[in-house]
Amino acid sequence: MGTICQFEWRKMLRQKSSYLFLVLWTFVLLLIFLLVKGSPVTADYTNITGTAVNLLLYLLPLFMLITGSFAIAAEMENGQWKLLNTYPVTALSYLSGKLIGQLIAQTVVFTLSFGISLLAGLVFQVSVSMKWVLAIYLFSILLQSVFLVIGVTAGAFAKTRWQALSVSVVIWFVFIMIWPTLLISVLNLVPYQLLSPVIHVATVLNPAELLRVVFVVQMGGGAVFGQAYDVLVTFIKKDYALYILLFYMIFISTLFIWLASWRLERRRAA
């Protein structure tokens, strides 16, 4: 696993796409910081903060899904997975090494972009609070990590990179783009008494939506969600809620890794 991890993150850092990501994230984050410049309060939740979150919410999951799925599907397509099957490497070790290597590489690239854009923002005299900066950074890292895991799982089920791309776009479209419309459509079919429970379950089923809600509540903007989210907002405000969120992320990641490992073991036995 360690060898695969080391090989993966070194390969990612040598690829031109990593430097393209560096430029992209630097541009996006600098744009966010420049938007914040016109906001009088950056420690609390504002419309500018919501715009920044939505921008990251649209871009990060898509790129992480494609990157994670391609990391597996490319080796399925070029035959490298069959070569690895001749070595005593389990599917779980293989996936864990690939995932950890990808996480290290993507985190390094994003952190470097975040630092560069923050320094550039200081040049433009952008004043932001430390709480706001840390919240945006942690939100981005968690969002990046969970969708990278989902992308790796999608790659394990795909036979080619085109299939991996298609599955990644579908997942992104459902969980990010069409999610509000899908949720409203479902809520129109349930009785009024069940609105709040259905919203809570739906939020838990979508990691991106749950992270968004937690971020907004922690930044003091829980009131924007309305009465149906009152129970969830009250819970997130508790001190131990962040620990439960961390446990949730670990559980989701473990579940998807196990699913991907099961799929690869089936392919190996076929």
C-alpha cells in the first residue's frame, strides 16, 4: 500500500494536470477573496460567503470525481490492473494506496493554491477574518476528500475512462446541480408533517449538502434554511456536532472504499 501511495502522489505531482489545477484553484480562490473585499462583514455568513460556497460546491466535486475515477479506470483500460493481479496485493491495499496518494497530492495542490491566492488577496488589500479563512479551507478539504473517495469507487465500477467520466458527471449532476430541484419535487409528494424528517434524511444522504449546511450554520447563517431545518440547525450548533460530522465522513469513506474493494475483488475472480 505504501509503495502504491508513494507512486500515486509522485505521479500526480509530475502530471501537467496538477499544475492546471494549481492555476485553476488559485484563480477561483482569488476571485472569492476579491468578492469578499466588498463585504463589510466577513466573520459572519453573508451573500458573498454563500456565493463563495456555491462556487466551490460546483467545481470541487466535479474535478475530484473525474480525477478519482480516472485514477482507477485508466489502469483498468490499459491493462495495468491485470499486471498488478500477478502480485500479492489485495484490492483494499491497492485502493487505499491510490486514494491516500491522490488525497496527499490534491491536498498539497489546493493548499498551495489557497496560500498563493490568500497572499495575492493581501496585495489587493482584502481583509478577511481567520475564522472565515479556516472555515472555507476546511470546507474545501472535506468536500474534496469525500468526493475523491466517491470518484475512486466510480472508477472501480467503470471499464473505460469514458464510462468513468459519464458516471462522474451523473453523480455530480444529481448531488450538486439538480439536488435542490430533486428535493423540492420529493417534498411536494409527502405530507406536511413529514417535511422536516425527509429533509434531514436527504441532507444526510448527500455529503455535499450536509457540509454546506454545517458550514453555513457554523458561520452564523442557520436562519437562512427556514423552520424545516430547525432541529438540524440546533443539533449542528452543539459542541460535539463537529465530531459526529468527522465520524460521518469516516463512515462514508469506509463504506465507499469497501464497495470499491468488493467490486475489484469480483473483477479479479472473474
